[in-house]
Amino acid sequence: MPGRIEDYALIGDMQSAALVCRDGSIDWLCFPRFDSAACFAALLGDEENGHWRIAPSNVNPMSSRRRYRGETLILETEWETPTGVVRVIDFMPHRGEAPDIVRIVEGVSGEVPMRFELRLRFDYGHIIPWMHAVDGQLAGIAGPDSVWVRGPIKLEGENFAHTAEFTVRAGDRVPFVLTWHPSHLSSPEPIDPLLALVETEHLWLEWVRLCTYHGQWRDAVIRSLITLKALTYAPTGGIVAAPTTSLPEVIGGVRNWDYRYCWLRDATMTLEALLRSDYSSEAYAWRQWLIRAVAGSPDDIQIMYGVGGERRLDEWEVDWLPGYGGSKPVRVGNGAARQLQLDVPGEVMDSLYLAECSGLKSEPHVWSMQMALLKYLESRWSRPDEGLWEVRGASRHFVHSKVMCWVAYDRGVRMVEEFGRPGPVEHWRRIRDQIHQEVCDKGYDPVRMTFTQSYGSAELDASLLLIPQVGFLPPEDPRIVGTIEAVQRELSEDGFIRRYPTSQGEASDGLVGEEGAFLACSFWMADALRLIGREEESRELFERLLSLRNDVGLLAEEYDPRLKRQVGNFPQAFTHVPLIRTAYDLDRHDGPSASPR
């Protein structure tokens, strides 16, 4: 059985990633890209679906302790046993000819008997490869994929797995390297694992050195930035929401989605986090990915794309996998890519305005694209849509979507006023003011003194917390204060914030079952409380959220207060990004601020 979600740590090479459990097992790995089929899929099934464990053979497999080596993505897992202490160092070197995973077994004291077990299963745990020895390496081949395993220990084949028993003593270093390569090519040139360790540590430390944040939450901010960097697809600059698919929002539930894609709505918050931390090259790459992804007719704009900008993300179910904790279905692809979500043009306009404010100059054709986007939105902003949360129920006039339509025109006006861009600014002002008036008339409940999830609805939505952040109304406006207090009162569970009510009825999202508290929304609440002057309460909530991080500082999409477990895809960029923003704002850091609001 896989571990708890919080039992996993992330390693990656900025093109793919793996999840390593506390018991020394790699239970999730997709090669060669984040969105490729998994060759280790035990996370969504069991060991028969593919895993790679290296751990002591004479103790409880759960590690005594683990950590990242300083401010890097190099994982160190240690076991204290009756006969000695052993450490396993896991990392993925920055990619050269082919993607590699390096695992170095290091004797710390005494001597420790170890067990190695490798089960390769291509195509999400479905295909058992042909395994054979070639030039001292173990090769596994099936279809287009091949995996090569090198190490100094002889491996034995048994029960469609390869195993070994060996002993490490103090001072020993036993390295193993697993490499993916297209099966029609000859084996890749082997890397030196010990040299790769030195080089990988140096590269991460040099990257972290650029960060300008030195506030009281530096450890949390740095770990979040490293996670964000790890979720970046280096060849294009696209940033995936998470490296996993179908980790459930409730254990045993059906709210299981593939997050190995790039969402446009993440762009503004991600850009702000990178720019405030002085990572302008990463921000530029992300902005350029965004521009390429949305290039073409505005009619074809999607809410998400593949890491290379791919548009076809057809959703299908992996029916041979039982799902994490029995949570079916396991989904690959994401059907929400075809939804109408009217907040997306606002996210794009806001991102490009933010980039301009921060000195990331763009080419003239980008402004032409922005004007075409506003033209497209003019005939559509008044329609119902599926909203920020990609509900699979009926379309509605979501308040957040309308607010972001207002943002689109507001940022267009600002681009003209502040940067001299040509455009029909008076026309855009009229549309902006019309949207603002409609939202205030139809999206606000004066009896309860709160904005609502959609026009005419009594339900609330945590996305309403973003209204003051985007500048739609000032924080001191009584309507904003009332909304923040209503969301805190009605969507809070043990102090953490749910996205919206999931009960069936008017606010149905088209799915059965509940979900956990959404961690990004909880960070938004901490921001909102600060904005309305309740800073002590904001800090208290922020500290509680930080306490939910696992032992190596990672957070999933959601948290189940009843089970006291992390749930949802892991680790989640959309959680770590608002963590960075909240830390900066609460710390009142004096570094460069990219926020135009």
C-alpha cells in the first residue's frame, strides 16, 4: 500500500519528477516529461504497479528521519537500526542526454543489511517490460520506452521484479542510477553519480542564492520557491500545477483530477512570487510560455495547456489502477480544458500588465494579442460559465468570473494610461464600469452583507476573497469586510477554508461527495484578514497553515481537518505560491514588490 500523501518527498530535474516515500520507495515517476505515462505507479495502486525501494532489511521500513540537503532538492533519508545507521541520498541531476534518478546508499555508522527491490511497469503500471542484462546494466524495454539500471550490486530476477541483498558499512557509498531512454536508441552515456551529486548541489545552492527574501519565514519561502522551480518544465518555462494525477480530494472519493498541466489562472500569482523573490529569468520564461500558449485566435483560448503548449488534453480513465486508497477513477488528461471560464482573459491581462510593471518588456505583437482578447471578451463577458473551480454542473454567472472580466478591461485601460499603448480606452472604461455596476447589483446580497458565489445565489465562494486583491473594491469597503467575515463564518472548517459548499442542490458542482479544506483559499483568508486590519489573526492562521507542511516542507492541494491528513495532488504549486505571497506581505519585507495593486 502507498504511504500517506504527506509521507512523500519530491525530487525532480525540471522536466519530470518522482515521489519518494518515507519507507525508501519511489512510488511515482513519469518519464520523460511530467505528463508522460508513469513507470512507477504504486502511488495509485500497489507495488505490482511499479516501484523502487531501497531500505534496511532488518527494521520497520519507515525512516527514522529525512530532510533535504540544505536549500536543495537532494533528499536524504536515514534509518537508525540495531546494527548501525544508513542514509539513502535521492536526487535527479539536471538533465543532460537523458533523465536520470540517482540513489546513493551511504553507511553512516556500524553496518546495516539492505534490500533493493525494483519493479518496472510502463504505461501507468500496466506493461511489464522485457528485462535483460546489457554490458553490465539491467535494461527494461517495452514499446517506445527503455529504462537502464546501473550499480555495483548484482540484481536477481524474481516474480517480475529485480532484487538484491547487500550490507553497507560506515564510510561505504553504493550508488545506483536509473536512466530512461527511447527504446529504439542505444543505451545513453552513463553519468558519474558521485560527481552528479556535487554538481546538483552546487546548481541548487547557486539558484537559491539569488533569492532576495530574508524574512522570518525564509525556510518556508525557499522550500516553496524550490518546489515551484522543480515543477517548471525547463525547455518551455511552463509550470505544472502538480506532478501527480488523481490523488483524491477525499479518500475514497471521485474528485480525482490530472494536474500535470499548466493553468493560465496560476500565471499572475506565480509571476508575482517569482518577481518578488528576484527570479526574473524564471518569470520571463513563464510569461513567454503564456504568450505562446494563447497565441492565435482568442476563440481558441483554453484554461490550461500541456507543458509545451499542447491543447489536446483528452481525459480518459485508467481502469486497471484501483486509485489511491481505493479512490476511483484514476484520470489522465483533463476535460476541463474545454470549459468556458471567463476569468481566464482577466488572468492573462493581469499577468501581462504585472510583467510590464516589473520591467519585463514585451514585443508589439503581444499588445495586439491583448487587444484581440478584449475584443473577444466584449461579446462573452455577460454569459454564464463554469467558473474558477471548473465545476461539472450547470453553468452560472459566477461573481469571480465577472470580477476577472472587470480586471481584463481595467488592466487594458492601465496599459494605455501608464505605458502609452494605443487602444479604445474610453470604450474599455465603459465596459469596465458596466461590469462593475452589474457585479455590485447582482452579485451582492445586501441583507447578509456579502458577495455571493453567483448571481442570485445564497451560496458563498472562497474566490470572493480575491476581490480586494485585484483592486475591484478597497479592503475597507463594508461590502468587502462583510464578505470576508461571511466566508470565514460559513466556509471555515476548524479554521481552514473550503472552496464552496459541496452539498447537492443549487450550488452543486456536478459531483457527489465532499472535499477537504482548500489550502490556497486558506492562505487567501490570511491575506484578507491582514487587509482588513486583523493582522494578529492573519498571522495565527498563517502559522497554522505552515504547521500542516510535512517534514520536508511540502503541501498538497487540500487538508482534511477530520482525518488530519493532506489530500489532493501533491505537491501543489497553487498552494505554495500564495504561501510565498502571504509570507512577504505579513513580513512587510523591504525587497522588490511586483504587485501593481
